[in-house]
Amino acid sequence: MRRLKKSGRVGRARRDVSTEQKILDAAHAVFVRRGTAGARMQEIAADAGVNQALLHYYFRSKEHLARAAFERAAMQLMPAAIRIIASGAALEDKVTRIVDLYLTQLTHAPYLPGYIISELTHHPERVRQLIATLSGLAPEDIGSRVFGALNAQIDERVTAGTMRPIAPQTFMVNLMSLCVFPFAAAPMFKAVIGMDDEAFARFIEQRRRELPAFFLKALRP
């Protein structure tokens, strides 16, 4: 790409931090809505109100922009969920907070589950990239820290006879699935059950109230 003088258009953009943010905002919306394969740089540039030369100036390629968009999307859920699970809060409180976190975030970004699942299926290397960016740790290291705290709480309940044995990994997968699947399968639910957007929103709010107790009751001996 031809090098522009500092006094030129790109030179001014170097000092305009809002330009990069506008591009990332637009990329996030387009990638989440269309996925990496369906996203077009032209559409991202149009949504951001910039030309395609600036996209390449800030992010060099579609792949770099796709990675940045994926990290931003995953960060809407992962850091907060990790903090909750690794905290010293009571198990019931953790379940309630995780349910509320996921249902709130996914209500605002219903395309997120499908996008993240698709990205991880087609770009599995992004898991390690993402976790390294968030924590500086390898996936196996952060997993042992998070599941170690959860496992201690589960073991305490099992020993007391108030919970049946369950691996902490299974605990988390079950809980996350119950939160995420309705959004991932929303088009099917709406078509088969006959829900419109308002009915689906009411369904999610009912689920927010009922899911923690349902999940915990299923773990009783």
C-alpha cells in the first residue's frame, strides 16, 4: 500500500483513536451477524463510515480484524463468568449470577452464541489466543484454577449429602448449555412453537427466574 505522509488522511487518523473504535464496532456487528465467511470488508467500512484503506491501515487484513472482533465478542461473557466461578461466593449465588449474566448479555446480543460456536468450529486455534489475551495463561492452567474452586464446593456438598457427585466441568457445561441453547436455537423455537420476539423475551425472563432452582434441584441426591 502506498505510504501516506503524516499530514495526509491516514496520518491524521493515527491520532484519531475514535476511528479504530468505530471500525471495531462495525466489524463486531458485521462478524457477529454474518460470521467470518460471510462478512465483507466493504460492508464493515460502510458501517464504520470510513474507506477500505483505513480498515487495512488499522487491522492489515480481514483475518486480523476477525480475530479482534472475536476477542471482543467472547469478552462479553468469558471474563465475568470466570470471575464468578472462581470466586468465594456460595454455589447457589454463583448459579444465579451465571444465569443472569448469560441471559442478560444474550438478550442484547442474540447472534452471539451462533457466531462464537461457528468461529470455534472453523478456527479452533482462537481458543488459546483468546485465553492468552484475557489472562496470560494457557487453557489448561486457567481451567485448573476455575474448576479447582468449583470442585471444592461440590465436594463439600457431596460430603454433606446435599448434592450428588458431578464433575465441575460437567457442572459448567450443563449450566452454560441451559443458558445458551435457547438463543442458539431461537429461530427454530420461534417457528415450531409459534413465538414472536415479544413472546420469546417473556420466555427468557421466565427462564431467568426459574432456571437456577431447576438446575440446583437436579443435583440433589
